[in-house]
Amino acid sequence: MSMQMQVEYPETLPDALAETRQEFETEAKLAMAAKLFEMKRLSSGQAAQMLGMKRVEFLLSLHRVGTPAINISEDELLSDVCRPVPVQSEF
């Protein structure tokens, strides 16, 4: 079962942003889903489902609202990069 939420905004807002009502509402939904994803409140799959799109499509859309698709700390990144890779023997 899906739920709905209403958000009030000034009637002139889409025009002020040079967008149609549909474009503005689509962007607002993406911004909300992206922020919840960035805050680690939603997974990328959950955020995509909320928007009615595929996970990859959601991840590729994140740049439109300035949200990184990979959200890890510098320490996590360094840990992954500096971790030794096991060498497999051909024998």
C-alpha cells in the first residue's frame, strides 16, 4: 500500500524557476528522495521505488540535485583503497 503526502507551495513558484508545475514537482520529489538517501534514511532502491524509477536511474539522477551517488567518508574510502589485495597463485 502506498501513502501520499501533500506539500503546499506558492502558485507562482514554478514560473519563478522557469519550470512547469510537473517539472517543479518532479524535481522536488527527487530532491526529497536524494536528501533522505544522503542522510542514509533510505537505500537507493527505496528512494528509487518512492519515485517510481529503477535504482540505476535514481543513482544517475542524483547529480541534478547535487547529491553524490557514493556517499562514504574519507576514512572509509582510504580504508578501501589502502586495503591489501590478495594475490592469487596460478598454481
